[in-house]
Amino acid sequence: MKNQKARGRHELKQERQFRKMVIVMLLVVVAICVGYWLMNQPAPTKTAKASEPFATSENQLEKYILAKLTTNDVSPGSTPVIIYRFSPESGDGSVAGSGTLFEGSNGLQLFTSAHIFSIENNGATNIYAIRKLRPLEGHSIDYGIEGFMPDDVNIPGYRDTGVDAVLCKVGPRPQPIASFYTKEREKAEEKRVIELVPLKEAKIIQSNLSGEYVPVVGWSAPSNGLTYLVILYDSRPGESGTLFVDKNGGRYILKGQNESLVITPEAEKQMGYPLHSSYATVIGSFRKQ
């Protein structure tokens, strides 16, 4: 009887050990299967947070402009820049547009589009800072707009005439600037822009930012000595104010996309342009002051 009890305990112990071994083996098999399944899953897509630099539209706009930048000196003495708008009240900042920095007879100056000072942007008083793009030196912002300069040679009374171009004084102490460019001014200007006259001979202008050559489609009647040229160009937000130059030294400011201009597919085909092309407007020509 004693031997039978001992043998029973031994068999029970062996049975428990066998069950443990089976459970361990099952866990190992399950772990291997799960591991193999995880290895074959696609990597999770990273969701950008609003606080991350690459997640903001403003940084995407900067990237777009920087991607177009050429290191070549297209127009000697004319440095392309990005202009930033900052609210003194909230501290919020955004890309206002592009421009061209140069040393003029009255010191450091900036050519850009007047509509970056649009009332429609936020209708407030803002501070404008400038980042030079050539040479491209990190994210340093060393200058700002200190005010506007009189430019009776290029644009007599330009702040009040409706011309979408301004000449700014630049320095290390940017001053608050009140918005002044209105939607009514924009509409009045658009009426002049669409009064196009075909070119008698081909004309090409070159971007001071990217170095690309762009064909001119037509031009409008002069206003205050200035002409609006319509170009075959896909202008994006943030590029307004970019400088273009022609072979004779003429300097033009990019106004932006011209959505009111419609050219028929037949006309585009005759001119040799891709169908449904994008068109933009530049204003000029200007001289350095």
C-alpha cells in the first residue's frame, strides 16, 4: 500500500511537470507567431503635431520658396528675401511674401508687393522682418522694414495710386506698419491688368529667386509710367514681391496669380504653351534708387 501511494505521488508530479512543459511550449509558439505577425506589419505613419516645425503651413511655404532658390547671382546687388509678418499684440508670425533687398542711394532698401500690407490679411498694425536668401545662412533674421520711402521717379504717389508695389526702408529696428492695401484697390488694379495687348516680338524675363526664364504673354496699358506684364508662370502664395529682370536691365515685381485671364486652348496651342497653363502678373519696369 505504501509503495502504491508513493507511485501515485510520483505519477501526479510527472503529470504536473508535463502540463507545465505543454503550457511553456504553447506560450513559446504563441510568442513566435505574434513576433512574426508584428514583423510583417507596415511601419506606423507618424502623425505630425501642431508644435512640430514641419507640420505648419508656414514652414511648408518656406520650404517651397527655398526649394526654388538658386545660388547663382541672377541680378548682381539684388538679394532675394522672405518677409515675415508679426503681430505686436499676439506675437503670432507668418510668411507675408517675398522681396528684393539692395543698397540704394538712400541706404538699404526693399522692393516688394504692396498687397503684403493688405487690410484683408488682418487689418492691423504689424512688424515685418526680413530673411536674406543669398547667401543662405541658417534662419537668421537681421533686418526689418522701418518704413516706406518716397519714390517719385518710379511711382509718383505710389502708396495712393493703386500700384501693387512699394519701396521700403530697411534697418535693424523694424517699426510697426499699419495695413493700407484694400480690396477696392485690388479690384481697380485688376481692371487694368486684363486689358492686354499681344506682344509684337517674344519677350523673356528671369526670376531673381530661382533663375528660371519665363515667357511674357502680353502687356497692359501703362499706369503712372508702369506696365503690367502677364507671364506664363504658376505663382504660389508667398512668392508675391519676387523680382524678375529682363535682358535690358528692367526690373519687375511679381504681383501674383492672374485668375481673371482666360486664354483659349486654340490660342495656347498657337502660342506653343501647354493647355490650361497658369498665368501671373508682374509690374515694372523699375530702376534702383
